[in-house]
Amino acid sequence: MSPQRTVVWFRGKDLRIADHAPLRDAAASGEVIPLFVLDPHFFAPERARPLAHRMQYLVDALHDLAASLAALGSRLVVVPGRSVDVVPALAKRWRADRVVAQRWTAPLGRARDAKVSAALGRRFVLHDGETLAPPGSVRSGSGTPYRVFTPFAKALRATVTIPRPWPAPTSLPAVPDDVAADGAALPTCETLGFARNDRVLRGGETAAEERLRVFLRDGLGAYATHRDRMDLAGTSRLSADLKFGTLSPRRVWTAASDAGGGTGLQSFLNELCWREFAHATLWDHPELLDEPFQPAWKGFPWRTDEAAWEAWVHGRTGYPVVDAAARQLLAEGHIHNRARMVAASFLAKHLLLDFRRGEDHWLRHLTDGDWAQNDAGWQWSAGCGCDAQPWFRVFNPVAQGERFDPDGAYVKRWVPELANVPSKWVHRPDEAPPLLLRSAGVRLGVDYPRPIVDHAMARARFLATARAHLGRGDGDP
Ligand SMILES: Cc1cc2nc3c(=O)[nH]c(=O)nc-3n(C[C@H](O)[C@H](O)[C@H](O)COP(=O)(O)OP(=O)(O)OC[C@H]3O[C@@H](n4cnc5c(N)ncnc54)[C@H](O)[C@@H]3O)c2cc1C
């Protein structure tokens, strides 16, 4: 085959040089032009500013990618414009034989790729890599998508061979001379109109590899016992790296498998399977970003209550774990998984507010905010999702706090007004003896709110509303 000229179109979910199928494909066939398009859908300051945590990670990752490509002898060519217009136009101007990229599972990316494909035809080639198994490939015996996680995970592990990741290339050809003059500057937090936040995880493949290394050394062994504890750094913190593709999922899977055995490893691989399940489900049901998975939930009578919404968003509900989650999100773009489940359930079930509003809010502020996983998490928590938490199970936020944050360290970190409340009362300050509260410097209703809803009332209200709407009892108490 004669040498080809290939544009490697990096998008926001594959920002790495190792285990990158499109880059490997291009490098094996001739000239390589690495491209990133600054699409105003994300990169206009008025769009980027509300997504500051994610955009900061993305900016870091782009700078890291550009440095890695430069070290290999190439260059990341950065071009502003709408990708559906820019990519076909550049392919023509640069006389590219092909444009290669990594496939997205999310509906927005699929719609974009369909347009680019219509313009470029067979010259546009998509490679898999966002997930361990190509979307749509794990099927039940009757060929249908799985609706339950456990058989899905079993089938994934039994039928999908996960090849070892490819190493990063050791060199790349220089960008061709006729392209060399093209390209804009990389964006920065400043050009995108927001201030850098040092609490947000550093983005990029270099930082992600270091996080992986530290987790495998210090965290994997105890992961099964520590992962649910909100007060411990017991999880990998690799979610944003997986979301932006600064690590490929098979890099993480293989490195963990090489590093460990036992329950820590199995529990960790199981979470990676949940990630697969979320992406596979959204691939087969793109409508899920707007609708509940279970049709009986359509038209659910969510309440409107702006005061309750504002209290939930800003961490002033009077339920310490819920408030810690809200404040951690706004401060650093992350929430512990257990706190996500408690806070999401609280919005939908205790407050009876539409989970989609919470889903949008989190998608905006989470550094790892991902259409598939965020939607799956919210629908699971509300009870309307694919293999969701049964709708009649209502988390008790106080009991969850006492169990998974036994000394209250998580709450005290994010809700400092409770810092001096003894562990015994920190998850239920409204029940603490008044004298004790006074000596801890807390005036309820002044320094820290009283609960905005009573747990028993809220639980009963949700169950009655759900039972009336769903019109059935399936196993509910
Ligand atoms: C309401 C709600 C919303 C969520 N939104 C997101 C989101 O937008 N983006 C996101 O990446 N995760 C989301 N999750 C899943 C989970 O909370 C995060 O992946 C996890 O907390 C990230 O921390 P970690 O990397 O330390 O996880 P670890 O415990 O170290 O897990 C390893 C990896 O497995 C995946 N994973 C872990 N738990 C889940 C899960 N329950 N579902 C799917 N994948 C999982 C993640 O990619 C994670 O990085 C959500 C969960 C809930 C309940």
C-alpha cells in the first residue's frame, strides 16, 4: 500500500498517546496530522465557564497531549470552528486520504460523527476504545441488550478478550510542511474566561498515569473494604481520566489485573464493568438522556420547590452527608460514590424533585461528568433506571452517614460548621443535646440548618406518590 496522509482527530475522550488505535493506525500508514478542533459548542467562554471543572481538566489534558506529541517529533494542530464543518474542510485542504478518530457512545458525538461521515464517506474511519467492549457487542443469548447488570458483567468477562494495551509510539513523522503553518494557540483557563482551581484534579495522561501507579500501589489491595468509606481516600480517583480517555479502560483493567489479585481487584474490575454497562445501555437507548428507562415512570409527579432545590444545590438541607456532597461538588468537582448515591436519592425521593434537574447540575460541575455514567447513576438512584435500586428502597441519609463516615471526618471536611460536634451527633446535629451543640459552637437554624424535611414524612410521601403513579406493588413493603 502506498503511504497515506492521515488526520488523527483527537476529541475529548481519547486525550492520550498510549493505547490509541487511531494514532497507531495513522503512524503505520504514512504521514500523520494530529488535530484537535476547538468547537464553540464547548470552547466559547460563555459555554466553558459554567463547566469550569471539566474544562480545566480538558485544558490540562490538551497541553499534556501537545507536549507528548511534540516530544515524539509531531505537533498537535489546533483549529477553531464547528467540527462538522472544519474537519471535512481541512481534510480537503490538506488532501488527507483519511480522517481517523475514536468512536463515541454518547448521542451528541454520534450525531456529530454521522454528519462528518456523510461529508467524508469511507475516508472517515472510527476505531473503538472508549470502552473495553465495542458498544453493542455484549448481547444476551437471544441477541438483545442486557437489562440486568450481573449477567451483563458475566457475559462481558466470559466472552470479551481484553487485549494488552499498545505502548505509546516512540516517534512520529513531522507534520507535513504544507500543514505546518496552520493552527491556533491552545486554550487556557484564562482565554476560556475562568480562574484556575487548584482543587480540581490535574488533567492529562502524565498525571493520570501517576494516579494509576499510586492507586495500584496503595489502594487496590484494600479497595473492597475501603471503597464505600466516604472518609477514606479508598478509591482510584481515575473517573475523569477514563472519561477524557487520558487512560484507556483496557490500560486500567490490565494494569490492575497485573498488579493485584483477591477481592480488591475483583471489586475494582466490577466497577469498571458498571462503567461498561452504563455506556452499553446508553448506546442502545440514546433516549435515556431525556426519559426514564422504565416507561412506567414517564410523567412522574415531581414537585416544584425552589427553596428545597436551592438548599440541595448549596448544601443547606440540614442532612450533613447530603450537604457535604453538594459542597464538595461545587468546591472541587468530585463527590465520593456513596455520597453521590445518598445525595441523588435525597433529591429524588426525600424532596420529590425531578432527578433530571440534579443530573444536569452534576453534569455541569463534575470533573468526571459523563453522559452515560451520570445518567445511569441518577436513574439508578431515583429507581427508574436499567437495573436500578428498587424504587421502594429509600436511603436514610443519617444511617448512611453513620455507617460509611463513622467519625464524621467526611462531613467535617466539607461542612466545617460541624467540626466540633462529637462523632455521635455529627450526622444528626438536630437531635444533639442543646448544651453540647452550644459548646460545639453550633446554633441550629443560624450556623447550620435544621433538616428541611423530616425523614419519616419524606419517605412515606415518596412511597405513597410512587405507588400511586406506578400503580403496582412489585415487592414493595
Ligand atoms: C448519581 C450518580 C452520578 C454519577 N455520575 C458519574 C459521572 O458523571 N461520571 C463518572 O465517571 N461516574 C459517575 N458516577 C459513578 C461513580 O460515582 C464514579 O465513577 C466514582 O465515584 C468515581 O470515583 P473513582 O474514580 O475513585 O471510582 P472507583 O471506585 O475507583 O471506580 C473505578 C472506576 O469505575 C467506574 N465506576 C465506579 N463506580 C461506578 C458506577 N457506579 N457506575 C459507573 N461507573 C463506575 C469509574 O469509571 C471509576 O473511575 C455516578 C454515580 C452516581 C450514583
